[in-house]
Amino acid sequence: MKHSFIDQYSDLDSLIHRLDPRTKFIASLAFVMVLTPIRNCQAFAFYFGLIATLLIISRLPPLYVLKRSLLIFPFVLLIAIFIPFFKPGEVAGSYNIWLWQVSVTYDGLLVLANVVIKAWLCILSLILLSATTKFADLLRGLKQLGIPKVIILILSFMYRYIFVLVDEVMRMRRARDSRNFGGGRLRQLRTLGNMLGTLFIRSYERGERVYAAMLARGFDGEVRSLHQLNFKRIDAYFGVTFGLVLLSSGILFW
């Protein structure tokens, strides 16, 4: 089976696609690290307009971007949802949960909204980076930027074999359904647990076989490629312009 859900639209032709992966990575990192005052809604609107403009220039399908951002969004909420209950300040409401009484503060709700909006903007920037850059080129750029080699290798093998694991899961799911997967909830949970255990064992064994095959072919821990990245004039123009926009926005909104 064919899967291409990580860099599905990396073959499109746009200004963002033609940029060097190192330029896009540094720009995304700078955007993520921008600090904004909590109560400044205009700053959030400006940053959203900025990232939305880049998404339009990149020609990525809006529905694709929205679906991917919402897919990661629940994990952010799962972590940030408890902030309003622990942040001190003026109480917005109190609730009785069994034997406990919990209170929600206005300051906590403000911090929650701040975290959620910032996280969503960061997710959009990372989607722009990953969807417009071939994963192999991105890893090559990270290597030239000095990222540790072991991290590059882990990401490289993750990208290469995650599709294999997805196929394995789909085959196990079809086998489960063909055997009339039903019964009580306990039985279903036991079956899912067995599937997860089997998938872990198969993944471990496959990793051992792949590593042995690589050693037999002379692998020494160094990933080599004939394709070299080139820092072009357009990268310098984009980097300087984007940096000045972020710097100006930081000065303006503080």
C-alpha cells in the first residue's frame, strides 16, 4: 500500500517550495519562538495573517491544512485544559466534583486561550514546513545545521518504516475483522492489547533484521547523498524579509 501523509504536497511548485530547507526550518523556528503578551489580540491576528499568507503562497489545500492542525489540536487541549483550575486569581466559577470543589479563574482561562492560540499558530507553521519540504531534504538540511547525527538517523528510519508499520496494522485489522471481531468490551480490549504486543514484537524483529542487513553492506553510521543543498539569493531575500517582519512585530506589539 502507498502512504504519503507526511510530505504529500512537497512536489508542488511555489515560492515556499523552492526555498532551501534550512531557510524554512530557521524561519519556522523563529516564528515558534516569538513571544507575545497574553492580552494582545492584535498580535495573534497579525501572526495568523502572516502564516495564512505563507500558506496561500505555498498553494497547500486549505482543507488539508485544517484537518492536520485539528488532528494535533486535541493533544494540546489535553495538556492545557487543567490550567484554569490551578492558576490563582479571580474566580470565574466553582464546581463540585464528587468530594472535591474546583474553581476556574479568569486568569487561568486567559492563559488557556493564550496557550491554545499559540500552539495552533505553531502547528500551522510546522505543517507549512513539513508539507512543502521533502522529508529527505529536510533531514539533509538539519544535518548541515548541526543537529546530532543520531537524531537524524532516528527520524530517517521513522519516515522510512512508519509506512511499513501502518501497512502491518491495516493487515492485522483486516485479519481481526475477518474473524468476526465482537463480544464484550473486555474481550475487545484484550484483542487490541494482543495486537499492540504483536506489533511491537514484529517492529523490534524487523529493526534487528534491517540493522544486520545494513552492517552487512558496510554501514558506518554516516548517511551519504549525491544531492547537495544550495543556498540561493531568494533564500537570503526571504530570510531577511521574514526576520524583519518578526522583529518589527515584536517591537510593535510589546
